[in-house]
Amino acid sequence: MNDTKYSPGTSETEDLMDGSLRSAVSYIVRLVKSWKLNQLQCVLAIISAVSSLFLLINLNGQMYIWMCALAGLLQLWMCVKKVKIESFAMAFTYSLFSVGSLITAIQQIINYGGYYFSGWRGAERVIVQLVLYALVAMAWVLALKKDESKNTLRLVFFVISCVFGAYEVIYVLLALRTSFKLALYGLAWIGFIAVFAIPVFMLYRKNALLNQAFMQSVDRSANSFNPQMPYYSSVQPQTSTPPQEQPSAISEAAQTPSSARETVFCTQCGAAMNSRAMFCTKCGARLKNDPV
């Protein structure tokens, strides 16, 4: 961002042109509303058109002003033609805008040498340039990356854009004390940043809601487990056979009546044997239960 000290082409005594500026802005609003755009696209187109107007007001013999104005007009064309936000057009437009700022920095370094980096103002200029180039790099990544894993990058792009826009608001408030045209230039930067940051955030929010809905559907399907369905696990459960089909483990001797299981003893040798036996199986003596 160029400042008053390093902008020899700007004048401190220019008229504010309040009436003509209001007329131009109102004409832009009416023109944009006549286009077939939805509400968000209409707002972005108005912001882009007003930003381009502010950049055109600052036109002078310096190259960076022309490049920034060209980037603003290209951004307005994207809004009118409904060009996809995460595209090469967005990356190229941001690159064109940053090249204009880079040319400004190079000119100031050539004219003022090491004084450009001195003090807190020098550190501020370097940080602003690095943040702008980071936004350009993220714009190219968003344009080149095709998968949906770039949602985090969208959020980072939006947050950095908000911080950059807040810095430009402070710049505008300070520029109002010295030059109205510099304040318009700062407003043009704010509008340029907002036109790209807002749609990127809308895409982030839409994708985040879709992911949240998908996770909720997965949780609902997991919780709707049918308890009557068989349970499958790596360990085979032990199944039990119905009582009518279960094989009998009782011996035939145990299934005989209680009278068959009675034991008698031989009166001669004392050997134990079945009560139905007529003779002792050991000594051969006749038993008492012999019916004969």
C-alpha cells in the first residue's frame, strides 16, 4: 500500500467532488440492479464497480495505479459474467493487483533506499506485502486444487482477508486527514478484498454444512441398529440347540426305572449285582429273588 510520503503523484489540495461522486455511485447501483443477478451477486458487483471507480479516480502516470485499476475492472467483469470464484480468473486478478503493489514497493525502494525498511513503518510495509503475496498464493492453490479438502484453506483465506481489510480501514481513517483520493484508494482495496473473501467464505460455510449433515446421517444410521438382527463378531458365539433337538447325554442305565437300578448282594459271597439276576455272577449261588 502506498502512503502519502511516498506518493508524489497525489495532490493534497484536490476537491472532494462529493456531488459527482454520489451521482456516479447511484448510477452504478441502478446499472447493477438492472442485470440478472441474485442478491449476493448484486451486492458484490456493486462493491466491485465502486472499487473500480475509486481506482479510476486515482489514475495518474504511475504504473501501479493502472494495474490496480485493470485488476478492479477484471474483478467487475467476473461479477457480471458470474465467473466461478475459485478459478484462474480470480488468481490472475489477485496477481495483477499484487504486481501493482510490488511495482510500488520497488519504486519506493529505488527512490528512498534503506529508509523504506527503517522503523515500524518499514516493518509495516514489509508485513503488508507478505500478507498480500500470501493471499495471491492461496488464490492460486484454490484455483488449482480440485478436491474438497481445501475447506480449511478457504477459512484461512477469509481470516487473512479480514485482517488485511481491517488494516486498510485504519489506513483510510488516517488518509482522510491528508488526502481524500488516498482514502478512496484505500476503500478500493477494501472493496477488492471483500469481493473475493465473501464468496470464498460462503463456499466454506456451504461445504462445512454438507459435511456436518453427512456426519449426522452416519451417526443416525449407526444408532438405528436392529437388535433382532444377528450379531456378527470375530469370535463365533456358542449356539445352543433347542431342548427337543438336543442330544441326550444320559446313559441307558440312567434312563431305566428305579426298580431296575436296585442292587442286591449275594448271601454266599457278598457280590453286588442287579436285583433281577437269579444267580450270583461270581459264585453261582441261587439268589432269593429267583421266582422258582
